[in-house]
Amino acid sequence: MKVEIQPDVRDIAAQLGAGVPYALKVLAGRLADDPDMGRPSNLPGVLNVTIDGAMFEDCPDLSVGYICEPDRIEIRFLRAVPSTEPSTDVRDQEQGRGQDQPADPAVAAVTVREVADAWRRITGWLKHNAPDSYAALRAGASPAAIAALEGELGIRIPVELHVLWLLTSGDDGGNGWGCLPGNRALMTLDAVAAAYRLKMDAQAHEDTFNTDRPEEERITVWKATRIPIVALGPTDITSGLYLDAETGYLGRWSRYNEGPGEVLDTLVTYLEGAADMLEAPALATVDKPGLIGGALVWLSGIDPAQEHQWQPLTG
């Protein structure tokens, strides 16, 4: 397992004590052998591990935060803590987040693990079977970028979406196809913001007429709690799926403002369903995965002219 240490973390390590860079190097070696040695922190998607400074010369006790992806670990946070202070919170180094601790940390920790595990199953399959699709996935977003988007939308990003964005910030499409069922693609953070503004503007337009309409005739095309996260394709954001931050369920959206369709899936069950279909294609009922060259292509979203190139998966 490859372990990467962010440059700013190395800078902080050099400032904390002469022995800190070496202690960090030792920890990196341990994480390579045991990626799951950390425990969930108050920051979604980030695992926390402590270093006993007494084991190293000129090294204080340390709190280290890292994210774990299928083929790499990235150490993102480092701070010194007094030996008497519990060192389970790496939030101090996340700029501008300013969110309260989740009401139920245990539930949040389970959600983090479920999303991370489902995404590891998908990306692990892509890496070994569809390298073009794997290469099209963007690296994870920084906590600062997610916080900035949260501020722009004006709503709290649900923990499950936060951890997914820490793992990947979008899908550029393997040879033009997204990796999710229907060849849909995870939207980039910029695309999320643009689609959200478009839908909120559409609702604002309707609201100018809703004031004169009877209550039963008022039209709702969008709610502020809906976050568009999946697009019809890597370059097609005419429709897709949103995550409702209030209910936790997915729904269908379209820029043409037809009524949204409910999808009785959470983000966790949606990702787990995609992973299940990839690992056991013979049992897939919602869609059928296959390959065109080195790209994953789902049957329901394929152009009929390309069907002769499509190789169904077996297993």
C-alpha cells in the first residue's frame, strides 16, 4: 500500500521537533502494513491515529489524520497534543469547516465506513478490469474545497457525501462513459455548484408565480436541500440524481424541470448496488455491466451502434 504525506504536513512535522519527521516516516510504514489501524475522527472520512512521542527523541505526542483509498493512503493532518489530551479530533487543521460534531458519532462512523467500503469495491474492480474508467476518476477533494462548496450551497453536506468527495471529486469518463449504472458519472464539485444554481433559479422563477397561485396549485421544481451529485454522463448534465440532505434519499432531477422521481436508495445502498453488480454480473437485474476496450460500459446506456463492441461480463 502506497502512503503519501502532504507537503504541508511535512512542513508542520519539521516545525514540531527534530524527531517528528522520523516518527511520521515510521507511522507511514505501519499504515502501509495495516491501513485500518486508525479510528474514525470527528471529520467524515478521516481516520485518526496517535503517536507516542516518548518513543522518539525530540518528538511530542502527535495526532495524525489520514484517508484510506483502495491503492493508497494519504496523510492529511498532523498536530502536537499534550499527553493528557485525547487526540481523536483532527478538525483543528480543517480550514473554515465550522460544523458541529454529528449528533450520533457512532452512526456517522458506520456511514463513513460503508461509503468507503462500497467505493473501494467499485474502484478496486475498475483498477483490475477497466483501467480506462479507473484512470478517469479524479483524486479526492480537499476538505477546504468541500467546505467552500458547502458555503456556496448554504446547506450542510451529509456525511456520506462528504466522505465520497474526500475519496473522489468526480468522474471524467472512461472513453466517454461514466462508471455508475446507466453510464452515469459522479459530478465534479464545480458541476454540482452550477447545477444547483440552475435549479434554485428555476424554483425562484416559479416562486414569483406561486404567490398568486392557490396553495394546491403551487409548483415546486426544486428544494434547497437537494444536492445534484450524479449526471447523465461525464459531459451531459441535463439530468441525473440528487441527494436530499434532509431525507438522505436519492432522487432524479432534470434541467427541464419535469417532476422529480424518487429513487428509494440512499447513497450507501446505491454504491453498494453498483459494486454488487460488478462483482456478480450474472445476478445483476437493474443494469448489465460490460466492457468496450478498457472502459466499463453499462448496457442500458449504450448506443445501439456500439453494441457489437460490447462484451458482457460473466461471473
